[in-house]
Amino acid sequence: MTINDLALRTTKAMLEAGYADYTAWSYYGNVFTPIIKFFEQQGEMEYSTQTMDEFVRHIEERADQGAFSGRWYNWMKRGVTQLRSYHDTGKISFYWLSKTSKFKLSEYYDGVLSEFLSNNDYHPNTRGDIVWVAKKYFAWLIMDGHKNLSTVGVSEVQRFLYYCFGHLKSGSIHNVKLYMKKLYHYLAGAGHATSDYAELLSFQISRGSSVLPDVPAEELAQTLAVIDRRTPLGKRNYAIILLGAVIGLRACDIIRLQLSDIDWIKGEIKIVQAKTWESLALPLTKDVGEALKEYILTARPKTECEHIFIRRNPPHRGLTNAVAVGDIYDAYRKKAGLPRDAFDGKGFHSLRRSVGKNLVTSGTPVTTVAQILGHGDIESTKQYISLDSRHLRECALDFSGIEVTSHA
């Protein structure tokens, strides 16, 4: 059985077992698809226990490096369990792993963590990261012989940080320091700790970052040119790609767009961003507006669903995950003769980088670019300056006074 076939059959079995459509197809898009891609990267199309074991080791290593939250790790492990169960027995497993963690905690530390979370309303993405750091820390304390926090002091906090420095990358260390600071701010206020160790946990971490590419105008034109806009599917996908290329919307926000988010009279798109939960109003440009109007009026399936972008095949509901948007874009790039390499940064999000770069190169202040792109932190916007090679060349110094001389 191919891994693709296994994923589809498992999804169907989940639907037949009573899983909601949204839940089952979310598993397919967000969990099974990364597993399929891992198999393909290994040159494997057929399901094999050995390759699945390699995938599990891969995500465990990524979790150790802090590449994603414990919540995402557990979700992937549940997906692996479902695929294995269906392959081996023809049935899905109802063994729920939501409370399983790589870091085993005692009843005491579980209680402290639950108390901490119940007193703080974090965004789901942030919450997952904080849980991962807190569980990692509490599990380390248990292994160090601390049955509760009464025996924990500054030396233990320092040694835990040294432990993390030994195997985590700088970006993960930054997150550990940040969320430890939040955790201890609560622990000190609640009487679980005698200090919040604010000074100890306020040191700066220098995080290395890659400069990912934007999409050259000619590549975007090639991609858009291969979309057959005479078909309902082409009209939908053309509008989706324009939203990323012209307005800079994230894929996760595009799939959540509803009919009521478009103010046709004012010419605005108003959303609450999935990543930050912050409201954002953007101008509805003429080309994007025409593409949306063409799709909604002539190609969008008749449905009571309020989402703008609807699945082509029944049941006619909204697209369930941002992965679908990336796959749509990748398919048209491939059709245009623009293949991708793994981790080359040329996915759908590169369209957003293009919008940021174009704004910066046109002389738009970085603060304004941050507002347009909905960044909560201007530091997130400064990355686009690195893509502005023309202005960066103007900042470069010549070799006056340090001329290179040849030595015979």
C-alpha cells in the first residue's frame, strides 16, 4: 500500500467512525501530508514500518531542538498511531494521546502547570510553546531530585539553562529564556517561588536567521500565466494567489476569509489575523477585487458556508488548512517550469516577502510596512530590508584607505 493510499483510507475510516469532517480532513492536511512528504523525501512511495520509525525519530529530534510545540508533536504522534493502526488492523485507533507527553510530570507539577495556564490567556501558538518549556523544566527538576519547588533556587534555574545550552539552538534558547521568565513571574506571585529571577532570565540571546528569498516579478508572472481562469478552479486559485502576491495575506488568513470580511463599498478587507489575533484592515486593490468578484459571482459553489474559498468537490465547505494553499501555489509553479527544492523558501509565504520587499524598496517607512503586513513587532518587518539589495549597495563602504595590494 502506498503512503498516499494509506493516508486517504485512514481519513475515510475516521469519517466512517464518526469524526467530524473538519477534524478528519485537518488530520489529512496537517498531519498525514507532512508524513507523506517525508516518505517522498526518502524516495519511498510504499508504506514501511522502518521509514515511519525514521519519521518519528525525526520529529522527536525537531521537538528537542524546539522547532515546534509539544502540542504539534503530540498531534503528529497521534497521526502516526492512526496510520499504523489502519495499516496493521484495517481499523483506526481510539487511543487518545492528548495527555501523553515526552516529558513525564508528577501530579504536583501537573497541578502547578494547570494552575499557571488557567491564570494566563495565551494565544494557542504561544500556549503550546510555553507548555513545552514548562514541561521540559519540570521534568528536568524531577530528574534532579526535586519533588516540589520548595527545594528549587537560583542554582537550579542556572543549571537548567546550562543544560539547554548543551543541546538547543539559539532560537530555542531564546524561547526557553522568554517563557521561563513568564513562568517564574507567575510562580513568584503565586507563592510557589521566592523570586522571579527576572535579572537572570533577562539576558539577550543572539538568534541567527536565514535571509529567505522573495518571488521575482517574472516568476510570479509565469505562475499566474499558467492558471486557466476559464474554469471555476482556476478562478478560485487565481484569486487566492493574488491575495498573497498583491496584498500579502498569509495562507492561514486566506482560508479563513469570509464573505462578510469584504467591504465592497469602502474597498477594504477586514480580518482578525490567525497568527496574532490582531485586527487588520487592508485596501482591496482593483485587480484583487476583480478576481474575487469573478470567482464569487461565477464560479463559487452554491453553499451556506460563509467562507469565500470553497472546496471544488462536495461537501462544499471552506478549505480546511493553509497547507492546501501552499500546495496550490507549488502546483502552478511546477506547471510553469519553476520547480522547488526542499526548504528553498520559495513557497506561498515568499509572496508575502515580495510584498514587504516592494514596499521597502519603494521608500515606504518600515513602521508603515509593519502596519500593512499586520506585524505586532517591527523586528519582524526589518527582515525585508535585507532583501533590498539596491539600497543596501548604497550603504556599502568602498576600500578607500584599505586598498588591496598585491605582493610579488
